[in-house]
Amino acid sequence: MELFLDGIKKALELIFSFDPEVLGITFLSLKISGTATLISMFIGMSIGVAVALNNFFGKRLIISLINTGMGLPPVVVGLFVTIMLWRNGPFGFMEILYTPTAMIIAQAIIATPIVMGITLAAIQHLPENLRLQILSLGATRLQMVWLLIKEARLPLLAAVMAGFGGVISEVGASIMVGGNIKGYSRVLTTATVMETGKGNFDTAIALGIILLILAFTVNAILTSIQQKQRPR
């Protein structure tokens, strides 16, 4: 209990003293996970909507793969991205391994199936007759898709929150592709692991608390937007 209280005290000191290193780690965490979430949102929602609205051979298999991808192990993603970006790998010439860019790629791969799966379920849950009604009123197919997305906006915002939550707390892939380099690719999760390994539990607890505050703040903003859009 005393150790936990020390961690809370340490967290307050780091926050209110505006420690440059902690601020840098926090903003980098937000930048990497936020960018990855945006990428996953555009890719995941586009594919999720496309799969939901079209009938084709192998659709059930594709849906099964998407649902499986929602539980994709981060360490597997980290291994795959590391191999792809290794100096002898297919994309080694880009020289982005152990950089924030590599971390964004890994986190986007993790978040995309989450956003995709929830989007797919949200669009499929809408009444099938709704599509026909929209088209019968003279809407183009693109307009129909946009109206369906607006109709499913609440679960789609939940998809974004789930995607962000999945990557802001991720550690395995981030360490593997980012290297946890001080002042360059160190984020809150990797810094917490490092401090725990060094036995600095008060600092580790403090970083964990800051991570929770960051995740709560972002999700509180998204939840506020979601609830404002809720039908009365």
C-alpha cells in the first residue's frame, strides 16, 4: 500500500512539475497512438463498410478473418513488422526500424482489425430495408453509404475508442519495433516496463497512472461526442 501511495505522490510530482522527459514521453505516446488510430479508422471503416454492404464468394471467411484479427497478438505484429523492416527485409531500404514511424505502422496493424470488426457488425446490424429506402428516394450509392455511416455513428465512435484503447496500452510491438530509445521512441508503456525492470516501482506506478489519465481523457472526449450524437 505504501508503495502504491508513493507512486501516486510521484505521479503528482511528475505531472505538476511539468517534467520535460515525462511530457515528451506522454506527447509521443499520444502522437503515435493517435496517428495509428486515425489510420486504422480510415482503413478499418472503409473495409468494414465494404464487406458489410457487398455479397461475394468467401464473405463468411473474410468476416471470420476480421474477427480473428480483433484478437491479433501484439508481439506477433511486432515480429512481423520487425522482419519486414529489418535491414535484409523487403522494406529494409526505408531504414525506419526503431523509429516512431515503425511504431505507428505496428499499432495501426493492431487497431485496424478492431475498428474493422466493430464497423462491420454496426453496419450489418442496420435494417436491410434501410438501404433500399435510401436508394428509392434517389440517393446515389455513395450517398447511401454516407447515410448508413451516420446512422451507425454511435457504434462507429465506439470502434474508434476500442482501437485507441488497444494501442495506447500496447507494449510488446512497441518495444520490438521502436527499441525504447530515450528521447526518441520511448512511450509510456515501454517506459513503465523499463522502470519496473530496474526496480523503480514508484516511477513505474507514476507512469502507469499518467497513462491511465491520458487514456481516460481521450476516451472521455470521444464519449462526450458520442453521447451528444445519441438520439433523444
